[in-house]
Amino acid sequence: AYEIYQCDWSSDVCSSDLTDGSVTWDYTDDTVESDIGILIHNAQSCDINVMSVTNHSIGVRCVGSGAKGFVYNTIRLGYIIGNRIGVDVSDIGSGWCNENLFLGGRFAVFSGNASRSRYGIRVTSLDGLYTVDTGSVGNNNNNFIKPSFELQEDDCTGTAQAIGILFESWASNTVAYARNES
């Protein structure tokens, strides 16, 4: 994964600039989350442009960890194509992911594997420490403006799901002007 760690600056990133393009999402195991295209770790007050990330188990992971946070960032999303989870907004190890503005994003899965689940955006706590169930407010006050989902829901078979936004650990997040095309 390409990693941006504790930035306080602006960055344009594209996973195709960082790899040879041969990495592909392992459709045989829905539990694999180790193939991350772009990892943005403990960023604070950054302006980040993700132009393209394709064919990973997780396209972009935004994470706060180690009693630090991923906070007050503006993240512009471009093509988020062919990933099992397009954008993962998460925390681990007493971290948090709060008060971020996510703009746009074309989340799409176009080919095959109708029996595998896929998600556009997931908000979660990787270790379960920062959740409403533990008495905290969870990852909160993140805003997702105008995401576009083309996850091929109509093609799902069996127990497979195509979910635009999956909130597992959250409070007071906002989604506005979303587009969902089955």
C-alpha cells in the first residue's frame, strides 16, 4: 500500500502511479483485508485528492490509531473502481476518525463475481474499541457529499450484498446527494 502518515499538507495520490497494475482483489475470500491500495494514517487538517484506486480488497483506508486521529481533512475522491471496499473510514488502538469531509467518488464494480459482497464506503472500528457499544460516540461527524455508487446490486447472487454505505461504528455522520445505480 501507498501510505500517507501524519500529514499536515496537501497530496494527490493515484494507486496506478504506485504499482505495476498487477495487484487484484482476491474474490475467493471476503475476509481478506490486507490488500490496501492507499493507506492514509493519522492525517490531520490535510487536503487530499485520491484520483484513482482500482482492484484492491480495500481501495482507500483512512485510519486513526495509537491515541491519535484522522481528523479535519478534506478528501476528494475520484475513481474508486473494482475494490471490495472502496473507502474504509476506521480506527484502531484508541484512535479516532472524526470531522472529515469526503467529496465525490465514483464507486463501481463492473465485472463478474456475483457471489461476492462489495461496499462503497464502510465506517468501522477495526478493534471494536471506539464504538457506541463501548460508551463512546464512534467515528463521528464525517460528511460524505455526492458519492456515486455503481456496485451492480442486481447481479448479486446467494448471500452477496452490494451496499453503498455500511455504518458499523459511527454517530452523527452525514451523507448528502448520493447516487445509487444498481
